[in-house]
Amino acid sequence: MTIAKQLSAELQQQAANTKKIIERIPNDKLTWKPHEKSTPIGRLGMHVAELPNSIVRALETTGFDFAAAPFKPVFPNTTAEILDTFDKSLAKAVEALGKASDKDMEVIWKARRGDQVMYEMSRAAVIRRSLDHIIHHRGQLTVYLRLLDVPVPPTFGPTADER
């Protein structure tokens, strides 16, 4: 099995858990945040939904300059919009991984902000980092759900809400 196929299988397995969490984001609480410095739950959910696009970018380019493309956050109007974005970005990532060879995965990819190199690693490592990024923010979403008293679905095992 190729590296890309292994990463694709993990992405798809994690996506099933991620989708369960996104589905529970309350439509009427999209602007809610647990602290003034926190990201609103709708924006955080949209960030998670958009993250598979970083896998596509890693496979289609050899780097990204954050200074050349300033971040413009998308604030969703509905949970359905977040789910739709997730489904579309996931499908694109799975398709891109399906076309990648082990040689493609060895290509060095560089993230920078202008002249400052933030990191430089193989595409495989960048994609692994993207998966970790999704899982990290998915974990944040579970905390937000708990604080909103929304039942938290299981991801790596049962939760206090679902055994």
C-alpha cells in the first residue's frame, strides 16, 4: 500500500468522527465562544471543514507563502454550510491522495511567511501534520460542545454521553 493510500484511509476514518462532531454544532450558537479570545464555534467548525484543502494544496504545490495570501476567515450561516464545506474539501483531498505516488509524497514542501521559513518537510509529513491539525481542532470542538451541554459523540472511545 502506498503512503498516500495509507494517509487517505486514515483521513477517511477520522473524517467519519469529525463529521459526527460537526453535525452537533448548534445552528443557533454559531457565534458562541467560551472566552473573548476564543474563536466562535461556527468559525472553528468551518476551519475544521476547510482543513482537508491543505492536503490538496500540499499535493499540488511545493510550498505556500502565508504573507502572499493573507488568511480570510469564513463565518458560516448554518451548520449545514459547514458540513457541505467539509464534504467537498474531504472529497477533493481523497481524490488528490488517490492520484499520488510514493515519489510525490517524498517531494519537499515549504511553508513560509515572506522570507521566514516556518517549516520544510516532505509532502507526506505535511499531510500528516494536516491530519493532526484536524484532530486538534476537532478536540477543541468537543470542549465547546460540552460547555454548551451538547452530547459529545465518541471519537477514540466512548464519551460520558454515549457509552
